[in-house]
Amino acid sequence: MIMEVKVFRVSGLMRIGNEWQKFTLELTGLKKEHVIEEVYSLLGSRHKLKRAHIKIQEIKEIPYDEVEDPRIRKLLSLDKIILISR
């Protein structure tokens, strides 16, 4: 079964110290739920934040031509990706 990878733009607030700061991320995923988990994982590991200190305000699926992140653009330009499991 082949599933199409979608690109999502996620924006919200994260609490660093006593201040809430805005964030915007572009991530790939098969479902919105997968992207939500990835946001918590990324921000939690980068900034040592707990989930309660991350407020996701908007998740929007975006077309490939609206992607701004150069890493995502490069990934989308590939013909195929081969995963090797061990």
C-alpha cells in the first residue's frame, strides 16, 4: 500500500522561561496526528519543554509549491526514498 506524504505548516506558542514565543514549523507526515507528535518531540528535545508548555494553534496542510523550508523542498524533489530496516 502506497501512501502519499503530505506537508503541514504548524504554528503556535511555546513557553521559554516566563515568556511565550511564537513558532512555525513545516513538517511532512502521513496524518495530522503524526505531525502533532513530531512537533512535541522536536520542541521538547530542542528546548527541553514539556507538552504543557507547547500550544499548537494551527495545523494546515499546504501544497508542495508553498513549502518554504529548503530541507523539505529538497526531500520533495526526490523521486523515491528507500528505507532499509535491520
